[in-house]
Amino acid sequence: MINPAYFESLGNETLEFLSKAEKLKKEKNAVVLAHFYEPIEIQLAADFVGDSLELARRCKDLECEKIVFCGVSFMAETAKLLCPEKCVFIPAPDAGCLMADMIDENHILRLREEHPHASVVCYINSTARTKAVSDICCTSANAVKVASAVEGDEIIFVPDRNLGRFVAEQVPQKKFFFHPGYCPIHDNLKLEKVLEAKAEHPGAPVLTHPECQPEICALSDFVGSTSQILRFVAESEDREFIICTEDGVIERMRMLHPEKTFFNPDRETLFCEGMKKITPEMLIDTLENGVGEVFLDEGLRERALRPIERMLEIK
Ligand code: SF4
């Protein structure tokens, strides 16, 4: 629950934006979904804020005409894959994911030729074309479960090598082959920065996203998806935390837990430009004028949907 003092601290401009967005959502029968990495005012305007898995699950159950997805383009694509009957919009259509752009279907087809008995587990941070040639999707919240459940003893894990290695450690009974992709935001976080933060705040547990490098995961007190890190903070009796993931999550923690203190070991690095593209003006423009509708070829949609549905069947 968001503390009332936080709302009182917002400027008039933000409050006006939030009230205009609220009115437009009702008028247009639209639901706004936002990822935890979005700017905080966009998160506040959203009907639901979550990580990739939560947002994918939520899309399926929405009763509305329009979905406005505030995230990067592969997320809006995923919403369209799951809800073809709805109009899906992204207020900044050029908001891309650097990791999703590191792989395409040809990389996967080559990996399949090299390892013909392996199943392709594709991180949801990928384009529809990449998903379409994969066997099953996963998110950082369910990747271990998916890799354990998938048929066979061999897995081609794409595109994030760091998440892949983290999962491989938890599923030692299977053999993994990795694509060399990575999220530059998490991968560029240097061990020295985390060690400096630990030295400055020796009592604070280190909570890390598995897209970070293995040596950072190894020294962390907890490694998990964004929603799992948020839950850890909510349930913990600690008062201080070092958070190794994108800055939007830390902003959210400050809003939800004003009594706790959060340290970002390297704010310049842990900042995803793609996730920060959507501005309040863009969101209003989309709600008002339908800017940024997502369209997908039906054949591609059907092929890319299958690995997502397989993932969602895993409880
Ligand atoms: S934080 Fe990394 S994985 Fe997430 S959208 Fe940005 S570039 Fe992509």
C-alpha cells in the first residue's frame, strides 16, 4: 500500500497528470499496465504494476477494450500476443530492450543445429520473432521452475547468459548451452561498486537481480526477480538494503517503505533508458488519441504465443 505522505509530497503537475489519466482511462475503457522499472509517476498512473510474469498473467484476465502497456516494446508485444482481441498500445513505440535486440531467430536456429536434442528456453525479454522459434518462455521469477519442468536433459538458454548461468546452478541435473546475450544495465554493474556499498553499509543485505554478473550474485544475500526482491524487502525486519537492480524498483521501495533505507551501488549504470522513455505527456497522448497501437502478423502471433502459454501452464 502506498503511504499517504508520498502522495502529499507530489507536485501539482504530477497530481494533475494522475487525475487526467484516471479520467481518460474511464472514458476510453482502458487499463494501464506498467513495469516496475518505469518512472514513478507512470507507475502511479497504472492500474497494475508488476514484473514480466505478473504483467503477462494479468493481461489475460483484463476486462477492458484497450490496454496501454508502459514498458519496453517486447512487453507490449507480449500483451498483444496474449490479448489479440484487445487494442494494445505502447506510448513510446521506440522503447527498446538492448538485450532483446542481441538475438534473432537465426541465432536460435543455429544453436538448435548444434544441439539437436536440447529444448530452447527463451527469457521473456525477447522479441516475438525470437519467441516464435523457441520451445518455452520463462521470466526471472519462474526460470528455475521452467528449466526443471522442461522435457529432456539439455537446455539451450537464450538470450541472457547471466540468468542462464544462475538457473543452471539450481538445475544441476541438466546440461545448459548459453547464448552470449546480456542486459547491459545489470551486466555493467561492477563488483567493486557492490563491495564499496557493502563496506559503507555493512549491516545491509545485498539483494540482486539474476541478470547481474555471477560474482555479484555469489556475494548477495538474496538473488531473485524484481517481485521477489520487493517481497523480500516487505517481509524483512532489516532497515537498510543494497539493491542491485534497475533504479525504478528502488524508487518504488522508497515510496512503499519510507521507514527503510535503500542504497543503489551505481545509479548511473542501473538505469535503463528504454524503460524511462514514456513520459506523462506520452501516456496522456496515447489515452486521448490512441497513439502507438501494436500490430502483429497473425501467423507470428500464433507461433510466439505457444511458448508463452506453455510457460503459463507451469504452476
Ligand atoms: S533493464 Fe535490461 S533487460 Fe530490462 S528492458 Fe532494460 S535493457 Fe532490457
